[in-house]
Amino acid sequence: MPAIVFYVSGHGFGHAVRSAEVVRALGRLAPALQVEVRTSAPPWLFPDGTRVVPRDLDVGVVQADSLHVEPGETLRRYATFLREEPELLASESAELRAGGTRLVVADVPSAAFDVADWIDVPSVGLANFCWDWIYEPYVRQAPEHAWLLDHLRAQHGRADVLLRLPMHGDVSCFRRAIDVPLIARRASTDRLKTRRRLGLPPDAPLILFSFGGFELDGPDAGQLVRLREYALVATDGGAEPRREGNLFRLRRDSTPYVELLAASDAVVGKLGYGLVADCLANRVPLLYTPRECFREEPILAHALERDGRAARLPREALRGWDLGPHLARLLASDRPWTDLCLDGAEVVARQVLGAVR
């Protein structure tokens, strides 16, 4: 039975991607250690052989699509979730106690810390934000939901320690925080080999569309024909890879994403921890479009523009797929990249091993 249980938010892919890197590092450092992941994120995001149990211990934020958050619906859905939370906590606690779990790690469903508290084992948070900080602006517009913040802060406060990632917001609800380096994936394959293996043009400037697991309306091959000087690539849930003019569509669950990103000359997407970290680690410029009601955005944008290469894409330009001038400006940038410490996954894994021992 698992010695460590990871509870991972299924909101987007960022939480799962960085937790997967920690699980992978644990496998290198302690191959005999038994680890289980409980999440609503897709199992294929985690290393082969990882036991992934479908479980949802938080709501995240409700989004109509990749760029539009629904604050009111988010708060209503979380309030509904809390009516069922006691029963969920009881069943989770019983399962973990019966399995002999010795440590709970959460990125970062707050209820996971209650589970650990109920079975009297240590708990470790891994995050660059906590949900009370995300929900705080929403509550300003709906003060009747202020009690949700109190509930979240109390649960976060039961964690023994937070391993605080760079590009973080206010995480003062945790009793103790230890700063750790960036967790990011780095490509291990030559970009030309990756392009050839995926059937992508070897010489054309390659632009990757990346919107974090949320479907966007498009990209539309007909509208993108004006970008004929570029090869464009998107991943989706389609059955087979296919080409539509200069747009290449690849299967999301069978494409080594970080290799694809590193083989690209630029990425078009939305700001999120996972994408920003991967772009910085692999030194790929990012053309990002703003999101409404996204509190992390100024922090992520500042880090990306300070340490890498990025440009803001107006929402109207994305809606019309009028990307040419913005891509040209981004690709012409010669801003130097900052050398960053990228061993966050191993540092976190060692902290986790220390806690479980």
C-alpha cells in the first residue's frame, strides 16, 4: 500500500505536471517507495506505472473556456461541494488509514490537509498559490461567500509545511513555508529529431498553440492560412494526427509535450505556472493572451518578461487569429535568457522523503 499519497488539483494541467515531476524524482531517489496519486487530472500526465486513483478534493475555478473564468459559479460550486465534504473526508481518511499511508502531499486541495489531520500523519503542501488567495477577489463581489475563505484558510493552516514555488502569491495561510526552486520539464531530445518523428517540417518556424487542457474555439485552419510562413501545431483529443494546410494537429495524450514545446520556435497560449515554467526551462518565447479574473497573471507575466522572452497578445487579435505582427515582434526579440535553478522536483522530492522518514 502507498507510503505517500499525493492529492493533486485537476484544474488545468499545471498542478498535475509539476506533481508528476516530483513523483518521477521520487522514483529515481527511492525506487522502492510506494506512491499513489489521487486526482481528477488525466492519468497519462503521470509517469508510467504510477497508481492514479480518480478523486476530486477541490473545485478549482469554473471556466467557460480557456480564457474566461466564472467567479460567481466558482463560489457557488465550492459551497455545494462543502456540503458533501465531511462524507468525502471520512471515506478518504478510512482508505488511507487502512492502507498505512505515512504522508500526504497536496498540490494543493485544502481538504487533503484535513485528511492527513484525521489519520494523524504529516502533510506537505506544494504550491505557488492557495485557493483562498484565488477566491478572495471573487468574494469581494459576493460577500455572502466570505465564509468559504475562512474554511480554506483553516484547512491550509493544518499543513505541517508548504514547499513554496517561485512566482507565488500570498500563501500566509500556511503556518510554515520553505522556498524551493522552479519545477519544470526539460526536453531530452534534439528538436530536429522531434520534428521528424512527429512529421513536422524540419526548417519552418514552428508555432505551438497551448491552452492548458481547455478547449479553445480553433485554431481554424482557414483563418491561419495567412500565416503561411509558419508551421503551426496544436494538440487535441482527436483519434489520429492530421494536417490542415499549414496546421498540424497531434493527439494530446500520445505527444511528448515538452519535447514538442522545445522543438518549437514560439508558443501561443495563456499564462499558467506549467507553461511559463516549461518555456523558461527550454528557452522558448511565449505569446500570451490575457485571461479575465486570473489573479496569478501579473506575477507570471512579470517573471516571464524578466527572465525570458514574452509578448502580450490582445484578446481581439486571438479571436481573429491575427497573429502575424505579434509573432514577428516576439521572434525578433534578442532579450537574454536568465539562467535559472531548475532542480525543484529533486529538491521537493528530498523534502518529501525527509518528511516520510
